Amino acid sequence: METKLSSATREVIIGDELPTVLIGERINPTGKKKMTAALESGDLEVVCREALAQIEAGADILDVNVATPIIDEETMLPEVVQAVMNTVDAPLCLDSSNPEALEAALRIYKGKPLVNSVTGQEDVLKRILPLIKEHKAAVIGMTVDDEGIPNDVDRRVAIAHKIVERADKLGIPPEDIIIDCVTMTVGADARSALVTIETIRRVKDELGVNITLGASNVSFGLPNRDLINGAFLAIAIAAGMNCPVINVAKMRPTVLATDLLLAYDKNAMRYIRAQRQSR
């Protein structure tokens, strides 16, 4: 099961037993005052610098999110996508729940993007999946439905099945669907990470699709978050997750070491190259 994404000049392939693909999370105003202010003022230099920094840190794909309370997302998302495309050659993940904004960004995108995301909610499936089909994009499907985020594995797996089945009815192939098994903080529920890991195993076994996570959510509200995030990433990759949305500058070394130990990095070349570059 290979998900192929592309920019105008570069292709990235996500698949089992291939090196883990890193989706950079930093172009997102949530919790970032400087980026929020820049987006609200129309200053795209901050965004472009962040895009370059993430690519230099080793990101394979960049997530692009511009949602703030006062931004016209339909206007701003395509502007930011164009600016990032002019700055780096990596494929992009268009991160918005606004169908009009997504439509505007998809129209100007050069290549095959990833869209983040649909859920199992009926209105979201009806609004977003047709856009994915029309623009021949790939999509992240979150295991969330109209009742919220399930706290048990069976319901999350059922939602994943629903998303894949609804996409199939529109002619969207399973290789163009990446499932997000959802990460919740272990600070609120000690078993939340276990639920996510078991969901990953079940989704991989039953559907065979590629899997992502917003991995840093697992440590929210706890001290020394990078330690928790790194341990969780290693376990999730071993369970079948192969394209996390992460802070690449902090988490890439853990991912490279995990790939090496799981034999996803043939002849250790990716790990060795990264070590040489860091000296």
C-alpha cells in the first residue's frame, strides 16, 4: 500500500517497511503568537522561513494551516500555499476543515497534495471527500465521528472502516487514504496511548492503509514532553504508523533510530548520513 504525494518537482512515497515519512507541523498558528501575528498581518516571510527551517531539519512534507479567528481562510490558505510552493520543493499537506478554503488551495496546487483531514462525521464526509476525488488528492481520515473521539479501540476502527468505505464509493482508492488513529494525552487518561497503539495495529491489519498521528498530543500538560513524545513515536512506528505529523527538528533523530532498528533504513545509510550532517 503506497501513498504517492508530489510537488511540482518532487515525489514522496509513504508505505510499509519504507523509511518513515516526516510531516512538519510548524506552519500552524495554534499556540504560536509570532506566526499568528504574521498571518493576520499578511506577512508571509515568517511562514517561508519556517518552511525552509523544517526542510533543512529533514521534513519530507509540510503541513500548512492558517486558521485563526480573524483570518479569511479562503483567501489566505491559497496565498500561503503558493508562497510555500515558491520557497521549497516538498509536497504539502493542506490542513483545513473549510471546504471553500480547501477548494481554493487545491485549484492552485501543483502536484498531488495531502488534505488534513476528514472525519467520520457525516457532514464532513459529504463536504470534503468530493473535493479529494475531484482534485485527485490524498486525504487523512481521523477516527472521530459525530459523537466525538471514542475512548475504545473498536469504535475507532469502525470509523476508519467507514471512511475507507465512503471514499471507495466515490472512487477514491485506499492508497489515497491515510488514517489518523488519534492521540490523546496520557496526563488525562493513562490508557490513552495504549488505545491509540492498538487502533494502529488493528487498522493496519484490517485495512492495510497508511497511518499518521499528531504525535505530540500524547504528552500535553506533562513535563519533559520531548522524552514522552520520542518514546511514543518509536512504539507507534513499530505498530505500523508511518507518517507522523511532528516537530521534525526535535523528533527526527528518534525516528531515524527507530527506522534503523526496524530495518526500514537499508544499510543504515539514512541514519549515517544524518549523523554526518549534524557534526
